[in-house]
Amino acid sequence: MGSGEHVVVGVDGARGGWAVAVVAGNPDRARSLAWQRLPALDPGALFGLTRAAGSAAVGLDVPIGLPHDDWRPADRLAKRVLGAAHARVFLVPPRAVLRAPDYATARARSREVLGGKGLSAQTWGLRGPVLAVDEALAEDAWAREHAVETHPELSFAAMTGAVLPSKKTGPGRAARVAALAGWLEGPPAPPGDDHLDAAACAWSALRWVRGEADVLGGEPDERGLPQRIVV
């Protein structure tokens, strides 16, 4: 690799597993080294893959750092950046809420610790990867050092200078493909949204490695993990 180039990995959740983009280069120009899909929510396998790739950073579209008794400031800041598209960012509830044994208990705990505010079924449905990564980071020093939370909607907005149309629309997907084509050489991402999002997370990971990323939030949680989103 040339001067100032790094290998990074971008990761997005994908049907009970992970969509992975291994990228080498810098935020101005890079090339795709590998597109992978891990079929299970196994952070050990994910971080093993990223270590083997020699990754300088792992950009994860998964919350890192969970609040104790409030919503995360990073999520509120992200919503502000996206404006009318703010619903694309979920407010991450406290760890005790996510670790509840069932949805009914989680809703009750949410009302207790969040001043009467409930918990949506959609947010509850995301608890699997969130808790899996949370536990892995508690045990894996390499992962704690290299993993940073990213959000593809914020990454694409920073990459293009505008919040893009929904990825569920033809224009939205076309805009994402075009944005990546202007940055990423090599084989295109496989069909579907997940690998496009993983590539965007890799772009933010490269910005992080080079000290060029915007950072939303940063307050440590009770385990010392920074509650931040890297863009």
C-alpha cells in the first residue's frame, strides 16, 4: 500500500449475521479487497476475520457503549444531522432494558429508568447484535481498541454532502452505488443494501484511522466504552 493507506473493515447487520467489506486505501480513494457475509451473530468470528485482515479499524453499524439511565446524546446528535430523515437513527436504551428477559419486562424497565418512556418493538428487535457486540467488547481487548461505531446514513451524508433518499427506493440505492463508485475501486458490492452500508462504514473507519472523522458524543458508559458515533 502507498503512504497514508490502511486496511479497514466495515460491518453491517445482515439477516442474523454480518455483511463485511474489507477495504484498503484512504477516504479519497480505496479498493475493495473482499466482500463477505457471516451467517451468524458471532462477534468472535467477526473480530477474528478483522484481525486476520490486518485491519487498522473496524467500523460497526452497531451501538457501542450503552447508557445507564437515559438516551445516548450521540443518537440525538445523529438525528439532528439527518434532519427530516431522523427516523433512520434509533435511540439506544439503557443496557438494563436491553438485557431484560422479554419484551414486556423491557418495556416496564424502560418506563422506570426513562421517566415513563416506553420501548418500541423495532428497537427491542435489535437487541441481539447490540448485546453480542457489547459482551465481546467486554472480553476482547483487541476489539475494544479497534472497533468504532459508525452509521451508514451519516457516512453517506458526509461522503456526498447531502442526506440521501431512502435506500429502499430506486433513487436511494442508485445514489449510494454512485457515491461508492466515486471512491471505491474493484469488484462492486453484492446485490442488496447490507454491503453498500458496510462499505460506507469502512469509509468512516478510514477517516477515523487518519484522524479526519467527525465524532458525535463520546461519553463513556459504565464499562468505560465511549458512547460515540464516528462519521
